[in-house]
Amino acid sequence: MRRFDAIFVGAGQAGPFLAARMAERGMKLAIIERKFLGGTCVNAGCMPTKTLVASARAAYVSRRGPELGVKIAGEVAVDMQAVRRRAHQITMDARNGLADWLGSMDAVTTIYGQAQFKAADRVGVNGETLAAPRIFLNVGARPVIPDLPGINDIGYLTSTSILDLDTLPRHLGVIGGSYIGLEFAQMYRRFGAKVTVIERGAHIASREDEDVSEAIREILEAEGIDVRTGAERIAFARYGEGIRISLDGGDIDASHVLVATGRKPNTDDLGLDVAGVAVTPRGYIAVDDTLSTNVPGIWALGDCNGRGAFTHTSYNDFEIVAANLLNGEDRKVSSRIPAYALYIDPPLGRVGMTEREAASLGRKVFVSKRPMAQVGRAKERDETRGFMKVIADAETREILGAAILGIEGDEAIHGFIDAMNAGTRYTDLQWSVPIHPTVSELIPTLLRGLG
Ligand SMILES: Cc1cc2nc3c(=O)[nH]c(=O)nc-3n(C[C@H](O)[C@H](O)[C@H](O)COP(=O)(O)OP(=O)(O)OC[C@H]3O[C@@H](n4cnc5c(N)ncnc54)[C@H](O)[C@@H]3O)c2cc1C
């Protein structure tokens, strides 16, 4: 039995960085990965999808060239094999870079295989048992496949398998109108496919305020995407060469179906019960505010703990655990202000509470909203879709949350992220002097609308 100072299960966006930090302290570490180093972000998430989004945007901008006085001879065509190759290359560069980096550390042993607990301080992999007083779980999540009639007969795609597609679907049916589904929907529409988004709820991007959800819908519909909400009864059947999706509002004749109905943690095949590690009713590993599980010596980081579902939250989990364990700090996950982006184009940048959340907490709030059509940069690029919105506490003047749906919204939102993390009152920012012409220059005006 090999002994280590710590074992990491899963090489996602937290474990490898924590292992490197512990290696600097002279510890001996094992990282067990059952598939690819870098996990979802590098191999099937952020990196390949944002590369595809960039190709889709290039097609969109090229088609709009003549509106900006740029002539393109002939039709704008998308080479799906080249698009896929580019995304794959970005993934391979990141995966190989991580392998080289981990390989350069003598203290780190990387083992490929499926890990399972043998005891609270023991993990089995490839028939061998490894022991360590500290075990860090960074096992991530995978797509959920809903139990819908006929779904198993149609050869559906997931957000992972669609990355291998190098031909253009005639008609892509996207089941699920949340972040992942919407990004793929718009990108495939821009590549040239007919696209229908099918959402069971009343709104797409339903975690957002209704005005944001509706604006996203308008953006997608304006590009020719058919959005069907309130789809209660969805069923599938093979139909000639294609797939028939039966819905209340009329059937859809698709060539491909992408199932994007959420993700679930990779916790069912880890042997957590053997170690006595508790999970939540939804299968996430239960953790306290320092990401420690109920079993001393076992931590859970990243998507598998249900405290975040993003690369930056997983990486922040690493920072919290490293600060507490190695630097004697007292950092807590509850101090994190949630922030994320939806990478449709224009993107949605979000931080903190929605208006609905603030209202449900009984906060008395001020809300200010301005259209992107007032942003000089947006007018100059002729991309004025969307709006920005901020929510503040009417008594304390604290900024509670913000949304920027518009060009560069994912970058401009950092003005709010920084202000909120610094605890700045909005009254201190109302008269700041921004740079012209930028998206952020509308922020002081937006804040002056807050009463
Ligand atoms: C299509 C898509 C697009 C996304 N876009 C974004 C984005 O733009 N921005 C963003 O912030 N987030 C995005 N995300 C989410 C982001 O990818 C994840 O939040 C992030 O990768 C989570 O990292 P993690 O560290 O929790 O685990 P992961 O990166 O999922 O890694 C977990 C690793 O553990 C391994 N593993 C699991 N079980 C075992 C076991 N028993 N033994 C050994 N190894 C095991 C897995 O193989 C995997 O490599 C996207 C996700 C998807 C699916």
C-alpha cells in the first residue's frame, strides 16, 4: 500500500492547484483522474465551448459585414471540421500543458483510473490501495438525462458528445433552455443550422429576472431560433432519417437532439458510504463553510459540493482550502459573492442577487435600468441589444446585484464585482469618471438612477 500526505480524487479546477501548493510545502501527493486532466472546463466545458462561440461570432460578424461597409464576395460558409479542430486543439494544449506542469513536480504522482474509497483514509484505484491522512474530492459533475418517453431510442447528444460533431445538423432540437443549452443553440444557429429550444418552464434562463429572460429570448428569436417554453409533454421517436420531437405546441422534425437539462455530481460511484461521507438529498457532498465534509480529513471542492457550478468557484474553493490549511487563515465559502456569465452573444454578465431574490428576502430595494442603446460603444458597433440593471439596498446603499446583458457584459460586470467585494456603496460611484467610449461608461449614469 502506497502512502501519501494527501490524495486528490479528480483533476478538475481545484485539486491540481492545491496539490501544487502542498508540493511546495514538501508534501507527497497523489492525483487520481479517471479520464482527462483538467476535467470539464478544459475538456468539455468552458474552453471548447467558448472557442466554438468565437467561431460562431466570426460567422455572425462576417454576415453582417456589408452593414458595416465591409464587402464579402459570395456566401459566408462555415467549415465545421475546421471549427471542431480549433476547439479540440485549444483543449489539447490546455490538457497537455497541465500534464507537463504536474509531471514537472517530483512530489506529485498522477494515476489514471477510477477511484473508490476503501476506508475514510484509503482509496482504491486500478486494484491498488493508496492511503493518506487528507483526501480532497474534486470529482465534478456530468449531464443529467431526463426520463422522457423515447429518449433512449434516438441517439441524443450531450454537451460533451456534441463537441465531436464535425458536420452541421439540419435541425438541432435543444432540450433545456438554460445556460448550456442556450449557448449551443445560438452557436449552431450561427453555424447555419435550424434550431429549436424546448424548455419545460415558462421562461428560458429562468434563474434570471423575467425582464432578463425575456430579453435573452428576444435576442435568440431575432436570430431565427424557435423558442418553445411551457413544454410539458415532450416525447421522442425515430422518424425516417430524423427524430420527431412531440410537443403540445406542434411536433418538431429534428435531425439531432441535444439534451441540456442540467448536471449531477459524480458522487454515486465513489464509495462515499464506505468512508461515511454524507451527501445532500441531491447527491452533492455535504460540506461546511470551509469545504470540509462530515468526516475529518476529507474535503470536497468544485461542482461536487453544490456550492458553485463554475470554473471560478471551483478554483476559489482551492484558494479557500489552501488559505485555511496552509496559511492558517479563516476563509469561508459563504463570503463569496456569486458571479457568472452566460455566453450567448451579446453575453450576460451577472453578480449577486436578482431583483426577485432581493424581494424574496424582504429587502427594500432601488432598481435602475438602462438600455444598451445608450452605450456609445454599442452604437458604434451597431450591436445595441440588451440592457444593464442594478439592484441596491434602499437603506444601506449597498449594491446587491447587477446584470449586464449586452456587448462585453461579461467584462463590464467586473466593475460591479469589484465594487461589491470592496463593500463600496453605490453613492460613492455615482460620479466616477469612466473612459469614453466603453460599455462601462454607462455605469455611473445607471447608478444615478438609483434614488
Ligand atoms: C458545456 C459547458 C460549458 C461550461 N462553460 C463554463 C463557462 O463558460 N464558465 C465557467 O465558469 N464554467 C463553465 N462550465 C462549468 C465548468 O466547466 C465546471 O464548473 C468546472 O469544470 C468544475 O470543475 P470541477 O473542479 O468541479 O470538476 P471537473 O472539472 O468536472 O473535474 C472533475 C474530474 O474528476 C474526475 N473524476 C470524477 N469521478 C472520479 C473518480 N471516481 N475517480 C477519478 N476521477 C474522477 C472526472 O473525470 C473529471 O476530470 C461549463 C460546463 C459545461 C458542461
